[in-house]
Amino acid sequence: MDKIVICSAAILNPNGDLLMVRKKGSTYFQLPGGKATPGESQEETLIRELREELRFDVLEKDLEFLGSHTACAVNEVSTLVEGNIYVIKLMATQSFQAYEELVEVVWIEQDNWQSFKLAHLAAEFVVPRWLSGKL
């Protein structure tokens, strides 16, 4: 089984809503972020990916490491995804547009999250912490 390593963000607005994105050709919503390029740190990867996908500039000091989790990749057959997850808490609600390979960006709320088909990494690792108030 193949394995990919990614860096992703659990971005929360002041209302506690969680930002999720959907890539072209996928039915799953996932955390924004992506794969590292050679020589990049996890933080550099996440900062670059957020800039590319959302036109969102974040500083390394605003990234809070939540942890790592491995799950089955939803968009790549026979592949495990190891996600290094960071939390970003916004001081004000922002609207985001989809760029690059993204086609949709949504804020999900704790009372409607089950309406979305979530990637395993988000569903297994982030959502339980979010729902319990541990983000």
C-alpha cells in the first residue's frame, strides 16, 4: 500500500465553524492543505498550500500543531494518507474562494456536519475533537 504525507489545517472561525474544501473530481470534503515538496518543513508546506488553494496568508506563529493521524486516502486507491494537522483560529469570519485544484469551500457547523461526505482524516481525527470542544 502506498503512503502520502500531507499537512492540513483545521481552520475555525469565531463561531466555531470548521472550514472544509472539495477537490475537482472528488465527492469528499477534506481539510485544506496538501503534500510537501522536497526540503519543505511541515509548516512551510501548510503555509504554501493555504496560499495556493485559498489565497490565505497565515504566519507560522498562528499554527498550533494538533497531531498526526494515518487513514485511508479517499481520492487515491490503495493509499494511506499521513496527515500532520494544525489548528488555525481566526479572529474574524472570512469568506474563501476555491483556487487551484479546489472546486468548493464551505464552513460546516456542528449541527450540519453530518450532511457532508468527509474524508477519513477529517472524520476520524479532527471532527471528534471539534465536536468535543478540544480544538
